[in-house]
Amino acid sequence: MAAQPRGACPVHKTLASTANLANLLPTGTVLAFQALTPSFSNSGSCHLVNKYLTGCLIFICALGCFLSSFTDSFVGPGGKLYHGMATFRGFFVFNKDTPLVAVIGDSEDGGAEGNLKELLLKYRIKVLDFVHAFVSLVVFLMFALGDADVLKCHFPKAGAATNMLVMNLPLGAGILASFLFMLFPTTRRGIGYADMSPPG
């Protein structure tokens, strides 16, 4: 009996899908935020400077979370992995140490330049990218505003009912976002994806 290729193994596909779902949700951003919040907010005992620091931290993490939905990667003909960001005009490659035109090679009709343009146009921004970006952003903001130190710092007079609502919203938002990401999957393979095989 022939051995099944690694990519075809159901367990491998399930684990890769779970890892990719974790990449779609702002897990890394939330971890970075939770690591920095206690010191930036002075553990909830905020002075004016702490309010500005936590506000800047929320803004920078939210921006990173939003922009990460537009990152993508592809494996070039030589087997090298290229990372970049989708734009309205195509794809901006971060790690092009050698000219991509040379890597893509020639074709009879358009030549290397034509091949490259055609390849990069496939990765341009689509409407689904904005859906994923906004859902990720909302989930992160709910996690950020549900943090106990942020609540004590920015909303010190919030009542018990408000605190309970804000503390429980992130769980619901995370489940809803996971459901939306499964209903409307993206073909993007951003930095850190576990499975680089083309989406099925």
C-alpha cells in the first residue's frame, strides 16, 4: 500500500486549517497587547500619560491587525517563498533580494515582465480582504476594551452591568468571527501560515 502524501493526510489538513484560523483571528496581536498593557496602563491605576500610552498601544495594535489581513505569500518557480502586501494595483513584495523578473522566466507572448505582471495582479486587493480586515479589527478592539486594566484606566466609572457586558463580548465576537471566516474563507496566505499549499 502506497504511503499517502503529507499534504493529503486528513489530520495534517485539519491541524493546518486550525492554525490558519488562528492566523485570521488577531491572536498574535492580542498576546502582544496583553503583554504590554499592564506596564503601559500602570495596572489600571492610570495617570494622564498612561491613558495616552494605552491609547497609542490600542491604535498601533489595531492598525497592525487590520493591515495583516492584506498580507500574502507565494512560492516562486525556484521554490523560494515570497511575502508581501496586496495593493489595488497588484502586490508589493517585501523580500525580493533578486529581481522577480529573472525568477519568473520568459513566456512566448509577454516575456518575463508580462508573466510577472500577470502573477502579481492575481494577488491584488479584493472586497473579501476588507471584510476579513474589519472583522479582525472589531474582534481585537473588543478584546482590547474588555481588558480589566484598560477598563479601569479609561472607564473608571463604568457600572457592574457594563463591566460584565464588556468582559463577555470578546468570547462572542471570537466565535462569530470564526464562523464568518469559515463561511467566507480567504485565499490569502499571510506571514506565518502553516500550510502553503494552494487552497482547495
